[in-house]
Amino acid sequence: MHSQGDRALRQLWGVDPPTVRGPKARWSLQQVADAAVAIADETGLEALSLARVAAQLKMTTTALYRYVDDKATLIQLMVDRAVGDPPAITGDDWRARCRRWVEHLAQRYAQHPWLSEVTPTGMPTQPRAYAWIDALVAALDDAPEVDALRLAMLLDSLVRIYATLERTLRADPPAPWLGEAVVERFPRLGGAEQQDVTDAGAELRYAVDAVLRGL
């Protein structure tokens, strides 16, 4: 026997046929996830609920439980839909292809800011998460000295960190007095107040370049 959450993921992978209990389903799991993604894009992940998704699909919350039995499972399906399939990763060398991979993934996070609110709790469970890892591994075919799997995890973490920075700075920018207070107490950080860290994209590129230089 499989739990409803396990069944949903097995269907996502194509391990089980796309069926749910009871009469013929009105919606597919993908359509349920798409409705949830639309809500999260508009209101954020915290405001998402099974009841809101059910209302969006014009069904009762009880009926939605035929597809997913908790918010955690729904979020896993949402992440798979939001990150989507990776595009072709091009570049003159493997470092350029790494940068392009990061750019593409960061764009998905920018399109769906709530993605950075999803805290990883273990290995990915969605096929498209592995598709992104596989795309980077393929892009590193000419760099056998690089541990592609570990690099994929590191670059994915950087994208998530700086997407979180961008989202939180937009929602709650630092107080205008903080820069002067930091410099007064920590003189060695003089000039830090001149550094614009609100451009999360620029900070991400710096971090990725630092990693690639180290490799």
C-alpha cells in the first residue's frame, strides 16, 4: 500500500497510472498543481491552502483530497511544475555552461519567488529536480575532474540563497540608519554601506564566479 502523497509522486514519475480513488477525476494532478502555483505566485506560499486551491478549481476541499492529502505533497507537485524542464545549456566551455545553468534556474525562481520559501528536507523527490541536475552533469562532460553532482548541489543552493535574499529585501528592506550604525561600531567595514547588495543577481554572479575560480 502507498500513501496518497506517495501515490501522487509515483504518478508524477509515471510509475503509477494517473488515476485517483473513486469516480473519474475531473482534473489531473498537473492541473491541480498549476492552480496552486497560480495562487502562490499571487499571494505567496504562506497564504496557500488546500481550501483555496479547491475553490480555484470549483470543488470542495474534501474532493481535493482525492488528489493530495496534505499541503506538503501539494508543494512538491508545485515545485516540479514551477521549475519546469531545463532548457538547453550552451556555452563555449564548462564554466560558461555552469553560469548559463545558474542563470536559467535563477529565472525560474524570479518567476515564482515562493520557490525560495520551500525548505529542502532531504533528497529531491520530483523528476524535474533531477532533470536540472542531469542537465548540469551533461554540461560538464568535458570537465571530468569536476564532481558534477556536488557542484549541482552547491550551485542550486546559491540560487536558492540569493533568491531568498531578493525576496526578503523586496518585502522588508533594511532600515536606512543601519548602514551608519554598522560602520560606527565596526570601522573596518567602512565602505560596506556603499556596497549595493540589493542587486541579488549581481551578488549571485559574484558567488558563482568565486566557486568556479576555486574549481
